[in-house]
Amino acid sequence: MATGNFYGKSPLLNANEIFTTIYNMIISQRVFSDNIKGTYGTLVDKFRVDGTLYGDTKLYYATDCLESSPWTGDSEAANLLALNRPDDPKVQYVTIDQFRKIWTTIDNYLTKRAWSTEGAFSSFNSVMLGWMGETKRIYDSRLINVFVGNTTSNATKGTITINLDEASSGDPLYGLTGEEKNRVEASIIARDIADLLVDLKDTTRDYNDYKFIRSYATDDLIFVWNSAWVNKIKKIDLPTIFHKDGLMEKMDEYILPAKYFGRAVAASDKGSGKVINGSNEYDPTKGTIRSKVEKTVTVSGTDYHLFPGDELPSGATVGTSQQFTDVEVYIVDSTIMCKAIHKDAVPFMSAFTTNTVWWNPRALNENHYLIWGYSEPCYLYNYPFLTIKKK
């Protein structure tokens, strides 16, 4: 059996074994249609809120608790007309200010000549038009997954570090190896997360950016796990270690591939011998940099089309006036275990989605357009958006 890239075959058809001046015909043509089975799109579906076709902004108001003071009996009468208004509420807005398009050109005449049957040609056109919706699905899910994996809160306890040191005596994992080390590590993670859930149920100012006094129900929180960490923990006896306080359910709630978890580029990441070298070029031997945006770049004469979450090609430049700015990329951070987020903390607002077709009677082709609007991903400061990571 011979196989290979057909476009590299010369001649394109095989000479007949008897009559060498004629060629054997193509038996069939199949267009692969089972291309995208999933996109890790559960988060974007979870956070999506309807923006409707009217207006473009949602406002969110947050208020803090009031104060109590001693009651002084009859002397209170003198203060009967005094005013004690509450503090101004904090107001945060989410607005639909982003619009994107996907478009492609098809025809029912010249392209048809490349196909042997009506069924094969129809399948090709159907697949190409189907890619428009799939491309939007890929973009939306990647955009939210990268946002969740890279966003950090400014709350007092917006980042929770778990001590898994092992270098010296006194460290929790010092001197441990193999199965024992894995079990102790998992038990420390379980203990610290259980402690966190207890703290979140209490009235506290530590877990929201406004530093307003709040308490939260466990059911209001979702845990988005780094697959590298959750898979490592799952190799141990989960029912024994995570059986209390609803931890088992939180382990399987939402899982993202490790590539989505990262941090912002820092000055210490740049320079000779760093992941961004002295020529502003990405060096994948020093770390992994991925894109936060969809962009096409040319590196060493080759075009690369990147979605959010895709790794930059080696040699791509990062920095001011470069192919990528610092805020358009992130450095993968393997120390991030998971994110603990309020279920309503990331309102991803969607507006209209339109599919239109323009028929060009002179060129005999059709331009198909998919256009949609959405809000730039953000989190609400009233809610916890916590990063749990290894110390």
C-alpha cells in the first residue's frame, strides 16, 4: 500500500497498468467532518450571560455592612434629626465592546470541478461552512479558559499558597519519597483547601477586592483545577483523603489542561539567557510562553495562526512594538493548582450573533459571514477569585 500527501504526487494520477497513455481514476473522495469533539467549553457556558439586543452595559452594585454603636438612652433624643447615610456603593460595569467576524468564500461552480460526485462536493462545502461555528466555539472557550487560568485577585487573600517544601528538615515533605510523599502531599492540599472553605463560610473581608465583609456558601464556589495537579492527586486514594467537606465533588468539578494556567511577563523574564532573550525573542528552552489573543505572525518565513492558549513559535518577539506585547502573552506556571471562583464572578456577556451571505453574481461565489459581540472577560470584585498554588 502506498500513501502520502496527494498534492506532492507527480503525476497526480497513476498510469494504467495496460494502457500507459491513460490513467486510473480516483475511486472516492472523503472530507473529514469529525474535527472538533470538544473545546473544554464548560466554563464559557457556565459564565455566559445574555446581553440582549438592547443597550450594552450591565451595572453591578456592592455595599458594605453598617456599624453598631452603644445606645445611651434618653441622651439619644438630641440626635433624632441627625443623618447617618451609608457609604457610597461600589459600582462595576461590564459592557459589550468587542466584536469579531469569521468569513469564508465558497462557490457552486468552479470548485465543484475538483470533485467526482455531488455528495463529496456537498460534504466539502458543508464542512467549510460548519467551521465558522466551530471557530467561534474554539475562540470563546479559549478566551475564557486563558482568562480564568491567568487572572489573579487583589483581595487580601487572593492568592493562597500551600507549603509543599522538601529541601530541608522542618519542611513538610522533607525526607519523603514515593507513595508516602504523594499521600502526604495530597493530604496537605486537602487540609488547606478544607481550611479555606471553613474561612469562606465565616464573615470576612479577606476574599474580595472591595474588602467588604462577606461570607460564602460552599455551593457558590467552583474549583477549576490544573489537570497536572488533579491527575497527580487522583493517583492516590481520593476517598480516604478528600471524603469530607465536599472536597471530592470539588476535585471533579472543572478541569482545564495545564497549558491554560500562567502568570504575567515580568522584567526578570527578559534578558540574556531568559525566556525572552536580549533580542526580545521567545526561547522555549527557558520556559513556555503562550498567547492570550488570536493573532497570525510570521517567524522565519512561516506563518503561524495562534488562538488564546497556543504556544508562541520559537523566535517570536515579545515586548513594546514587537509581534506580541507583554499583556498579550503569559508564562505557563506549573505551581498553580487550581482557581476557587464564585459561580457568578465572571459574567461573560454575549450580544447578537448573525450569519449573513453575499452572493456575487459576476464571480459566481458566496461570501459567508459570522459576526458576534461580547464583553471582554473580567471578574466582579464583590466575589472571590482565588488562586491556589504551591509555595
